[in-house]
Amino acid sequence: MAANDTPIGKAPKDAVYDVSVEVYAVLGTATLPIAQLLKLGRGAVVELDRKVNDPIDLYVNQQRIAKAEVVIVEDHLAATVSEVVKRG
């Protein structure tokens, strides 16, 4: 199949919808010495650089794309986009 050919029944723009991307949400960050990291166990608390109601960052393929708020949907944590980050 040539580069310009598309599978039968699919428009070129539809092919993009089948591409997988890595999406992750960052609640905050912390810097720890390795010695302290190795001492962490179940129930340990790591203080992050954000407050409870601060927005989180959403990343797609290691690029920040939006700010979001943490919400609960049924029994799961989720993120609702509050601001799309403009590309500079």
C-alpha cells in the first residue's frame, strides 16, 4: 500500500482515530533523597508541591496539553479539563 493509499472504507482523517497516545495526569511533584525514597512503605505520605484544590496537569505523549480538576465519577477518580494550554 502506498503512503497516500487509505484502507477501503476509511477517509484519511478517520485513520487518526485509531492511533493510541499515552495520557497521564500529574497531581504534583516532590523531590526526595534516595535514602528517604527507599524508606517509604505502605501508608507513607509524600508531600507534593500543590494544594488540594489546585489544578493538575494533563500530558499527552509527554507534552502538557491542559490543566484539569480532579473529580469522582462513580467509584473512580477522573479529570475534567478546565484550561487548554496554548502552544508557544
